[in-house]
Amino acid sequence: MFLLMRDFWKSVQAAKNEDCFPLRRSDADRKGEMKILMVRWRSGGRGLRLSRFAWRLPARQLGCVLLTVSLAGIAFAQGSPVVVERNGRVISLVPYAPNILRVTMSNDKATATGAAGYGFVATPSTEGWTHEHDADGGDVFRSPRMVVRLAPGNLPAEKLPQPMPLDLLNRQLREVYFGGGSEQGPYNDAVLVTTPGGKTLLHMRTWTMSPERADVAQQDSGAQGYSVAAMFDSPAEEHYYGLGQQQKGWMDLRDHEIRCWHDYAATGGEDVCVPFVVSSGGYGLVWDNPSKTTVDIGFNGRNTWSSEVGDRVSYFVIAGDTSDEIYEGYRLLTGVTHMLPKAAYGYIQSKAIYPTQEQLLDVAKQYRQKKLPLDVLVVDFLNMTKQGELDLDAKRWPDPARMNRELHGMGVNTLLSVWPHFSRGTQFYDMLQKNGWLIHKPDGTPDPGWAKEVIGPNLDTTNPEASKWWWEKIRDRYVNPYGFDYLWLDETEPDFDPAGDMYSIGSGIRFYNVYPLFHTASVYEGFRRDFGDSKRVMILARAAYLGAQRNGTVFWSSDIVSTWDMLKRSIPAGLNFAATGLPYWDTDIAGFFSPAIPADYRAEHKPLIDGSDARETIANYVDYPELFVRWFEWGAFQPIMRAHGERAHNEVWSYGKQAEPILAKYLKLRYQLLPYTYSLAYRSYQTGAPYMRALFMDFPADPKVADIPDEYMYGPAFLVVPVTEQGATHRTVYLPAGCDWYNYWTNERLHGGQTIVADAPIGTLPLFVRAGSIVPLGSDVDSTQEKQRIGSVRVYPGANGSFTLFEDDGKTYAYEKGGGSITTLTWDEAAHQLTHDGGAASSELDGATVVVIGK
């Protein structure tokens, strides 16, 4: 045997120089011949790969053959993805990490084995994966974290899914009317993903690939496309979260049909499609298709993903023992969530619109006179002379450079709205049309969509030349000459239907959802090219796609209506959006559009805020000050806190003397919590996990939290319970099991796993802190431009705890290269002692007041 092994490896070494070698067959006795596979050397040092080519060897050489095949099989298993061809179908299994696998199926090999689509930045990695076959002939792909079984392609009928039987005549009669189409599926190439211990994570039963509908094909130019779908098991106990933004009031997505495409006019508010779902079963699924996709979850025990246009079924499975591990996988696949400028975590004041330079400066001065914190003011749209001129109307903005200098002197930054629309007759329109840089119809005609002629069509930032031009114009016309700090990229759906249009990358119907990824990237990448690490990017955008979190982007819930119903629906909308792996989301505090208020309007209950001294703002919407206060209280615990809306006045003093002190209280609380919030943001950068956290993320063992739509964790410490009912002064609260909780306002300690009724007078947002939490609180500041010291550290005993405090300059990307200060605070429950270690904050913490609650 030693000689056989020696001779075999000599042959292998020789073959390395000749690219491949066949195992020779003897001219001697052929009795009992067996088939073996030719061995081919794979370049790049990854070992041996087996092709399908078969030779025959006499049985007397069986020992040599078994050794050769065994050794070759090991090399193959450790060096390559799995590609299986079956009757014109190709199934590809490609690992990206021990807990991440991409599954792709198509009728075209090049498509099945091609790279992932838009939004992905990771590269495949087969390290730790092996490939073998099971007793039935199925492929088994294995890592330390996942076992993936691809069912054999020749299973007998009794092992395939079958309906209840029909008699022969019945089948023959039905074949006349309903027969045919078997070449389109469903295909029984079942894929089962389990843990190494045998727990099922995901089971895809069948998939289909059928020609596009006629109306879709008419809009999808080029080669023939297909509609594609895959069907997965949906166990009754499994719950699902994510898929972007749906404003229907859902938390658990089970038993809902999700229309996964950007739709500004969707019921309840804009739908935004980010096709990534997290399951309570311990996995995430990322669907790699940017066309209109429908996801039916939980119906008849199945989850069905179907896309209008595609050349393959392609998805990623991410296994995770915790939800945060799943988000780490999403981060690996689609990119990091960069830290925003520290100012973004303070307060952003806006309304639609501050029309003049004078008004904007006056608002800033009033905040400073009232000693109210403020970091960002917004210059909303309609700031230009004409849409597409990329200018500021000098009659209303006579000296924007001076304005920004004054604002910067007050510690206030500016966020400028720049629309990507260009109206006919403006200075850039003809050039853009000639270059084909406007989103256009198949005949080349620019498509203005819903917009009037004075608004015009969108710029096609999927075109790299148009994208570069767009950033350079923004840079040279707004950022460099005037000193604007951040950019609001509105209209990022685009907000007209692109189905009948063309992008530079292909048809709008095929790439329906990708525009916001390209559009936000145009500015983020331009900023990084021109300013390097010296200046952090913040972009406000209305729509998103896979990977858009890496573009320094904050997403908001679009132009929602200012009603109590919308407040209630917005909470699960935000929780699911953040659960999609995009941590930065906010709302227009108290809504954007005013509802039509009847002349005889009466609030359902007596308003808790008397707004009689705010009639100039609220007219006869008598309970609106109460709504604004409740929404503002919730806003203090959103990832980004921003007030906006179509109102004559929208500042914290605009809603009457009863409202103002409450609003001031929560505004100051937001700033007191900045050391905590900013440290959470750093953790999101490190892990990809959100810090506005639906309860399933932190309490997976508690079945009662699976579908609570209006409670959530803000980081590891705070349970936030917004009040969403007009006139309510109490609120039912479920305290998740597994820990004790403290009422933040009263310090009362409560056991988890119970439902309580919390007091919620108009000035109180029900707020609870998990036992074992450490909460650093900052000193009072007017903006993040001031140095904020750690004023106190609150400890909530009842369990061991730790908190990682992060501090840096708040403006540059030095943190990406290790810049900044990290201090670990640790609470030892047994010793009843708080310690801290590392970081420049350590000496500062020595002077901070430590408050142990209940001591």
C-alpha cells in the first residue's frame, strides 16, 4: 500500500506540470471492470477536482482505485463549491463563510454559477467546507456550522411530494386542459439546511422557472427572461421579520403577503423592499433578485418567494445562534454600517419648508436662546430657482456661505435637499438627454413619470458617468462654495414606476428596486473619494436596497399622514426595517401630511394638551399637540431623532405652553443619552446589528414577544413602550421573561414574564431598564460640537453586566483604522461593584457620579 501511495503522489506531482492526467486502464483482463472519474489538477493550489469523464479499470486494480478516488475526493471536498447538472438544470451551492451559503438554480450554467447580484460585496470562501454523498446519492455539503443536503435528482416517485391520487381517467381528462409545462417546474431539487446537530433551519422543497408573462416580457428588453420562485417549509412555530418597510401595522410577517417593491403610494405609507428576512428558527434568508418580488409567508405551511423577472433562483442562507450573528453575516455579505457624524445622533429640526435663509437662522437663534439642544437644521426642497438648475434661489438665499458660517458658529450643521430631477429648458437638461443619463423609455424619451414638466425626469445614477457627474455638481455647487454639511437625497425610489423604463444597467422592470442603492452610493463614494477620511457622510434617503446601509445613509418612513393610527403603524414598520439589517431609520416626528380636518372635528377623548395657544400651528386639529408630544417622546428613542412635516411651525415651542416643557424634557434626555447612543452606533458598525431592536432579537426563548408590535429595546438596556392611543394615561406593558426590570422614572423593580399596567401621564413615556444594565449619562450640552463629559453612570443591579463606551472625534473616519477610545464598564453583582478598564474615558469616569439604583 505504501508503494501505491508513493507512486500515486508521484503521478500527482507530475500531473501538476501537465494540467491533467488520466488514470490509465490496462489492456489485460477486463473482467469486473468498474468506472472511476478522471482526476484533474485544479490550478491555484486548491487541490484536486474530479470531472465527469469516466474510465474503466479491472477489478484486480481496485485497491489502487479506491485509494486514488478517496484521496482525490478529500481534495475536491475542501476546495470547491458544489455544481450539479440535472436534465438541463444547474444547481450551485457556494459558501461564503462557515455559516453562510448561497444557493442558485437555473436552466443556464453560466447564470447559475455567475456572481451574486447588486448589493453584495463579499467573495466566496470554501474554508472548512467538505462535500460528500449520502446513501441515496444526494450531495451533502458540510461545515462546522451548517449541513446542506441536496436531494438526488432521480428519487423514485414514492419519495417525492405527491397529491392525493386520482384515477387514470380523471388524469387523462385533466391532461387535455391543464397538462404540459412540466419543463417549467416545479422542480424537486430539494435543499435541506440543518445545524450539525440535526436541527432544521431551512427546507426548500421545489423551485420554478417559467417564461415571463407577456406584459412583463414586453417591458424587459434583451434576452428572454423568466419568472422565478422557490417554495420553503414554514413550520407553525416559526416567525419572520424584516423585508424592508411595510406600514400596515405588522410585526411578525407570518400569514401576510409582502409586496416587496418600492411603492410610494402603498396603503398606510410607502413600501420599501429590502429582500432580507430573519427567522426565529435561527437563520436569515437574503433573496438575490431586484425585480418586483412577492413573499407569501406561512400560507399552507409554506413560504413562497416569487420574482417577476430573473434568470435564476438565487438566495443566501445565514445561520446564527443569535440574531446578532445573523446580522454579522448580512454585514459580511452586503457591507458595514458606517458611523454617522456625531451630530446625526443629536436632534435634527426640519419642516416643509423653511423657505428663506432668514427663517433658518432665526430658528437656530431661538434654540440657542432657549438653551435647547440642536445639531442639524434642514434646507428642504424648493430651494432652487428651477428644478434641475442645482442652485439656490438668491432672492431667498442671498448668502448661503455666510449663513452656514453663522450656523456653524452656533454649533448647528445643515442638511440640504437635492432632488435628482431635471426639467426641460434648464442648463443641464440637453446634455443629460444627449448622453442618455436620464431615466428613459425604450425609445430614448426621458420619462417624467407623475411629475409636471417643471419637475422633469430622474437622473439615471446606475450609469457610472452620470453618477460621478451628479456628485461633482453637488460638490462644486453646494458643498465646497457654501459649506453645506450633509445631503438629503429625496426621490430615491425613484418615486415613479420604472417598470416601463430603462436604466443603464437594464430594464426598469428587471432592476425595479436597485435605484436607491446606486443613488446613495453616488454621493457616499464621491464624498470618500474627495474628502477621504476627513469628513463623515450623512445622507437622508426615502428608499433602500440590499447594501444601502454602507452608504452613510439614514432612511425615513416617507410622507406619512399625521394621525394616531399612523403613529401606531409606524412602530412595527421601523422595527422591521431595522430588523432587515439597516440600523438607521426614523420618522417625520408627528407625520408629514396633515389629514383633512372636518370643520366640526372633535377629538375622541379630551386632549391631554391644551393647544388653544397654538392655533396658528394646529388650526382645529385640537389633539395634534398631544399627538406631537407622544410621537416626540418616541422619537427620542429612535436611531435618529428628526422632526419634519407640512406645518406653518414645527419647533418644540410651536405647540403651546403645555407641550413645550415636555418636549424640552425629552430633547434634553436625548442628549443626556448621547454617550450611550453613540456607543450603540459603534457596536452597529462592528456587528451590523441594529440598536432599535424588536423583542425577538434579545428574548428568543420567550414566545410571548414574537408578535409584540409596539415595544422594543433601545440597545441592551432600555425597553421602550410608546403610547399610541389618544387620551391614554396608562399603557399595558409586557416585561419580557428572563430578567428583572426597573421603571426608569420611579426605580421600581419588577419581575419579567408578566404584563403590567404602567402609568403614562402625558409627560411620561413608559420606559424600563433591564437588570444588569449600565447606562452612562452625559452632561448637558447644546450640541455635539461641545465637549460632553460623562456626568453620571447608572447601574441597575440584579445581574452581572457590562457596557462598552466608545468616544472619538465624531467627525472623521479615523475609527475605521482603530482611532477613538474604548472603555469597558463592568458590574459585578456578587461584589456589588462597578469597574472600568481601558480608554481615555477611564480618568473621566473616576470623577463621574455612580448611581446604583435601589441602593
